Amino acid sequence: LIVGQTKSFANNNGDILCMKVAANGNLLWSKVLGLGSANGDLGMDIIETTDGGYAFSGIINVNGTVADAVVTKLDNLANVVWSKRFDRGDGEDGVGILQKQDTLIVGIDLQNTTANYELVLMKLRLTDGAFIMSKKITPDVRGLFNSYVLRDPVQPGYIISTHTIENSSYADMKHTVIRVDEDFNIRKSQLFSFNPVTNDFYTGLAVLPNGSVIGTASSQTNADGYIYRINEDNTGVFIKRFNAPTD
């Protein structure tokens, strides 16, 4: 399953593109969705749901504080069952999504005009997208953005993989792992700063059955790459730095 953006279907600003590809690389289906927004629309995360359909999160009108988050449910033929748009008057970006029984769990960035990035975790009913609950996490001074949601395999709750930035500057990004319970109350939070300290953008994450996490990151300011492991208690296990003459 792949979700992203395409500019190949009349809208030069970009529409959401969803597709399913077979193991041999053959395209099974594709779907273009969007509202023709002035700044384009973008898909961020997609999952297969237990009813045989799909659900994705994304952004409508992708530009700072005018953006809105979107969550869309598709059936097994990729037809839209329901779609929900979230606008509180500032910038909202729909990022990570997963299913837990009869609910969808969504991670949303809030890009404020007067404060730093905040994280909202939200539950929606799978069948019709009805709102169940949400919780906002507001860091002191720092901002959180690009938040993906993973299931905690050890205990009820979720693992949030996100970026931390100083104030609202993208020039100082670090990886943060937040573990929350079923009601989104924070259990543990840990910011990871790699040595040498650089501006790092995490690029992948996998949760192991024992609750530890394997992550990868790339530096924005030099040619380094990293792979690292984080224990269930959010302490670091190892980090391996890869360096080469080119990025």
C-alpha cells in the first residue's frame, strides 16, 4: 500500500494518490483524490483495515497554517466510504494512522500561528468516522511534528515516533519516542540526540515484539546516516553511524 501525491492528473498543485501493488510489482488498483486545493493535497499514511478496506490520513491545502487534516475510509475496491476534514482555524496535518479493533488512531500536527507545533492523538469510529476522543500534547518551548503512531506490543497503548524541533526551527530536528496508554496519557518520553549532534530527520521505524524500537535517521547537514535501537523503557541500546563522502 502506497499513499502520496501526484501532479499527473490535471491538478498541478497535487492530488492525493493511493495505490496497491502486488508482490511482483503489478498495480492492483490506484485512486486519485483531492479537492483541487490552491496548495495541493497530500496523502501521508495508509493501512489495510480488518473489514477488507483501507484508511489513510493526509493534508488538504498543504501550506502552513491554512492546511487541514483529512482521514478517509475506502472499501475493498478503493471507493470512498467516508471522509472527515479537521479544521480548527490554524494549520492541521494528518500524519500517522493505525487501527485498533473498531477504532482508527490518528496522529495530527497542529501548526500554530502563535505557538510551536503541537501533537493531537485522536480516535475515530471505523465504520463511519464518528469522533470518539482526542488529546493534545503541548511541549514546553519545543515543537513536535511529523508524528506516526505504532501499536505497543507489550502493554495496552501506543508508541508515537515524532520529531522535536527547538521553537519552530527546522534547523535543529531530533527524534523523540513517546509511549502513551489507551487514553493517550504519557507513560514515557525520550528525545534522542546523536553524536555528533546534527540536524537529523528520522526516516524509518519498526517496533519489535518485545517493545523495543529500531530506527533509522539521516542528517540534514552532512553525509551521515544512523541506525539505532531503543529499549522498551525508551533507553538507548546501540547506535551505528554510517559515513561516506556523499549523502
